[in-house]
Amino acid sequence: MKTAKRPWFLAFTLLLSGAWSVSSGTSMAAEPKAAIAMPDKFSAEMAEKILKRGGNAVDAAVAAAFVLAVTYPEAGNLGGGGFMTIFATQKAMPGQMVAQVQQPYFLDYREKAPLAASRDMYLDGKKQPFPYRSLLGYQASGVPGTVAGLWAAHQKFGRLPWKDLLQPAIKLAKEGFIVPVKLQRVRNWYQKWIVKKAKQPLNFNAYFGHFKAGDRFKQPVLAETLSRISDHGRQEFYQGKTAKYLVEQMKAHGGLITQADLNAYQVKWRQPVVANWQGYQIISAPPPSSGGIAIIQLLKMKTLLDDDYALAKTKALKQGIDPQVVQAHFYAELSKRVYADRAQYLGDPDFMKVPVKTLISDAYLLKRTEGILWDDISETETIKPGKIESPETTHFSIVDFSGNAVSNTYTLNMPFGSGIVIEKAGFLMNNEMDDFSTKPGVANLFGMVGGQANAIAPEKRMLSSMSPTILLKNGHVDTVVGTPGGSSIITSVFQTIVNIKEEGMTAQQAVDATRIHHQLFPKDVIMYHPNLPDTVKEELEVMGYTLKQNNYLGDVQLITLKDGHWQAASDYRERGVSKVFGRRK
Ligand code: GLY
């Protein structure tokens, strides 16, 4: 163990507080209000309209996801994939008995590796990674899952006709929308980035390279694709004209996705990961996401050390040190342990056994808190996975008038994905293959170092951090939350839950609060939102951390009950719109 660079307050023995207590209390909103927290104004307008027309949360989610595929092209998509956490009453199909009660569901519509993929496909003869091959160009894409996912959600829960839900997106693609400043900004960044990195020609600029903020941007080819999907449903994307265009273009340019891949693609209804914490039931994303497990690990370990944490903050204050220093160090220590487990144990559950129960069990997490000191950084090299016996994504949160909820995160991976547009269909392809561990020990786009559990294999799903989460209290929806941000999704959702449930913040304060992020590697690096005070940064540097400003640590979309009333909030740093409304207003 290293010695502290400076004894800025006394070290003390950890007093582990034992199991967390489950408190009671009611939190059900009695009034018929709905709430939305969406990543842009177009999806917000549509979600509100659909809910007011009598659609449920899933109808609003499907319509919004298609709208975002038009108005939020950096992450909204047809060519990507995602996860949807749902708390709702399932629709009765003819002749089918279904429980008429609201229940949690989890829909995995993550991309899959193509059949022709192989473990070392991104390594050269010397086993070194081909630069940027898993990020840009035709070989970077997994088999898309978005259309299959939205179709499956609608089949099980949708109340309004499928065709109606696509109309807003078709109209926006055909007639165009006014380009927001932030869309132009992220597009400009991507254009510069691909000039430096792309090793093969990309057709991105021909489609997205010319709009300016304030222009009306029309996408007639995408409008036709959406019309076909509206007419023929899922089948159009996987076996229809759209499939043909995708496969032809892949074949012509050395891409891997074939008609057999599209035929084989299936979504999965999985058991969400569930845990009790501080009187709430947390419903979140199971593998192939690491998100749900990681968030629960962070919350539970924090609770185990809460007494000591309070004491450490008091001691720091007495010594004139900002408690945010203690907070950032504490969260970094917890994150070190969580991201070590992530690298070791998490991958596609269809290919391996993921020890979910153990990883979120009280006994396991109690052991994981061992070795955390308040005045010293744990050596990165000593943080091994626990012993077990035996940028760009987008998120939205919706609660409808009946208390059904959808928490949906979907993505192309990077903003604008692989930079490849399917030309006759007008949509961008993902670069999700980079979320695999392309070479054990070599970091991906998010600096994540993976192991064998997340090695590439045909038809396997790549590990994700997307964490669409719902908190229940007394069997009713209390909170719906999620964010983009790659590996920082986990720490952003964790900090937002702590902000609302333990720090007493309003929804808006909770999403706007300064966040920090640490993920084991790079060693002892804490990323921070620009408004972290200089004094806090300096103290952390004295401790031995390297501080890195990151203007983009997520875009949290939060709905939560406060004193029996919904509050909805979108991160002020991005272009989200959130709203609570009644049926008429
Ligand atoms: N592509 C980012 C994630 O799935 O975590």
C-alpha cells in the first residue's frame, strides 16, 4: 500500500455498518399526470402527443425512437441497437391469458457480431490491432437490432397502431427539421475526427456533411425507408428492400453483414437485474449490459460505508477541506472495484455464465469494500476482480397516465457510428464492434480494458454499459433514469440516484450536478465536469489522482416522484426537453 502524499485528515478504521435497512413509505402519485424526459424537442413533442392521444409509455417510446432516428442522427438510429427497461401491463393477444398487472420487463435489442466475425478479426499478423478498424468503416458494425426491438416492444405492449407511430418520423424526414446548434457542433467534431482516423473512404459527409444550424434538413431516402417499415413492419428491415440495400452495400465494400445475419437476428426478453436498496426496488439492465450490476454494486457498497463516509466528510470539513474531495475519492474507490469485476465477469449471457446473483449479493459486496481507505488511493494493480466461489448513445424516460414506464437507451456507439450510410436507405450504421474486447488488455474507445468474457464470437452480443433503470417503491414506479456516455453511464446513473434519494436534490438539481468518473483504467484518472471547483481538483491531485476535464459525462434524462408529484429533468448541458403534463394541458 502506498503512503498518502499528505495526511489531509486522519485515517481511521472502517466501521462497516452491515446490511442496509429497508425503510417504508409511500410514493405513489395519485393525480393522472404523465412525464417525459427526452434528448431533444422533437422527440419530446411526439411523446407528449402520443400519450395525450391515449398511447401508453411503450407507444410513446416507439414513436420517439423513430423520431430520434431522424432528428438526432448522432445516436438515434435504425442501424444500431439498445435496451429497454419497461414496467407495464402486457397487452392480451387473442386467445392468450396474460397477467393484468404491471410488471418489470427487459428487452435486449443489442447488436450481434456477424456470423463471419472471429476473435482476432481486428488484429494483424503480429497480433496488433489494425488502427480504427473496429470503429470506422464497413467492418465496424454489428447486426442492427433497433427495428426488431421497437417492433417486439410494440407487439407486446403497444396500444396504438404501428403505422401511426411511424408517421411523425416520416413527416420529419420528408419535410425536414431545423438543425439545432448542438447537432452541428457534434457533426463538426466528428468530421474533423474522421479526417484524421479513417483508413478507408466513408460516405458520411455526402449525407450529413453540409447542414448548418438553422437549416431545414430533409432526408427523403430515410423517409422512404421509414414508410416501408411503417407498411411492412420488422420484416422490411430484415428481409425486405431495406435488407437488400444493406446487404448489397456491405458485400460491395468488404463488410461482414449478410442476409443470413439479418435472418438470424432475434431480440431477447431477459430478466432484468433487480435489487432492494434503501426501500426501493431497482430494476435495471442485465448482461450483456454491465450497467445494472455495476450500479447496484456502487449503491450497495456506498450504503455499507455510509457511516464512515459521513465521518470522513465531517473530518475533512474540520480541516478546511471541501467534502467533494472525499466524495470524489470515495466514488473512485468504489468504481475501481466495480470496473475490475466488469472486465472479468461480464459478457453475453448466451455465451457464458455471468454470476449475477453473487456480484450483487450483500456478502460479496461487503468483502469488496475491504481495503478502502479515506486518505489513500488503492493501487490499481492490486484491484483484482472479487473472488467468487463456484460517446454517443441516447436515452429517454417516459411515464404514462397509468403509471407504466419506459427507460430506453439505444445507440450507434460513437456519435454517427461507423461513418457509413446505407445509401439507398438513408441511415447510419453502428460501430458497436468496438465494444468487444478486440484484444485482451487493449483499451477500446472508452478506455475500457476487457477480458475473455467479452471476446468476439459469431452472433455474440458485445458488452455494454447502457443502464436504462427504473426504481419502484411499494410496487409503483418512483424513478425512471438513464443516460448516454459509454463507460461513464454507470457512474452517472449511480450519482444521479444518490443525488435524488440521498442528497435531497430536485430532479433538475440532480441531473445538473457536477459529476465525476473513474473506471480503474486509465490508472488513477478522475474525469470531471468543468465546474468542479479548483480547490477540489488540487486536493485530489495532491492525493495522487490525475484530473481530466470531460465536457461530456452523459446526458441524464430523469423522471422522479418528489412528495407525490412527478418531476422531470433533462441535463442542461445538452438539448433535452422534459415535461410533466395532464391529459389536456
Ligand atoms: N456503446 C456504448 C455501450 O453500449 O455501452
